[in-house]
Amino acid sequence: MNVLNGPVEVGMRALALLAEAHPEALDLAALVVLDHAVLHSGRFGGPPSLLPELPAQPGELGRKRELLHEGLTVLMRAGLASIDATAEGLVYRATARGSSFLGIFEAPYVGRLCERATWAVERLAPHADPLASTRAITQTWREQFAASAHHPGDGHE
């Protein structure tokens, strides 16, 4: 089992977002964008990022949807999250048990994760259009990649 970015870790990040949004629900597209913002909050004008800045960060979005689905499955099996069908599609929400679950952890990482989840849900979620946000993230990455590919003196001419 992959511990880093595995279903349990990704599920914990999703739970932090769902618990912060509780009792409101979030769909998978919103969770993808918010999870990315939680990990790279410094790039979005928030608190310092949980992960170091790397050039390929927006490329994470391609795999994040699948990882979040796996993490949400873990949460639902544990009774920490639920899924509902709405007219707009499937949405996820933390259960009462899930909302209090993160409070039992004393690890500094979980505290930083919850702080960033609070920031993301309060500042980004109300205004976030997941499709537009994904485009903006990937556009920034494409621009950075193109600039580095054409930078004089780097061997790419």
C-alpha cells in the first residue's frame, strides 16, 4: 500500500475539507480543486503550502480525481463520510462521526492540514468554479513549462 498519496492520506485530506464544509456537501470536482489548494495554499494567496513547490504540481490534477475517489471510498466504509445523489450529481459530506474524527489526531501535520482546509473552504469554495479553477491551474503550469523549455542557456533551443 502506498502511504504517500494513498487512499488513507487522500481520504484524510478529503475528510478535512468535508468536515470544514459540514453540513454542506462537496462534489468530486470541487474536492479535486480544494485538495490541490490545500496542498499548495501558498500559490493561492493562503498560508504556506504543505508541500514544496515543484514544476509539475498542476500535473497532479490528472490523477487526483481517482485518488480522491479511492480516499472517499475509505471514508464511507469507515462511516466518516456519506454520498448523496442530487439533481446536479453525486455529492459527499462528512458524517457527524467524520466531523469529529480529525480532532483525535495530535500530529502537527493534521493541524496544518485542518487550518488549510478551513482557509480553502472559507475563502475558495464559495467562489470556486471547479472547471475554471482547473483550467487556471493547468494554464499556469503550461505557461511555466513553455517558458522553461524556451529559456536561453538551458539546452532547449
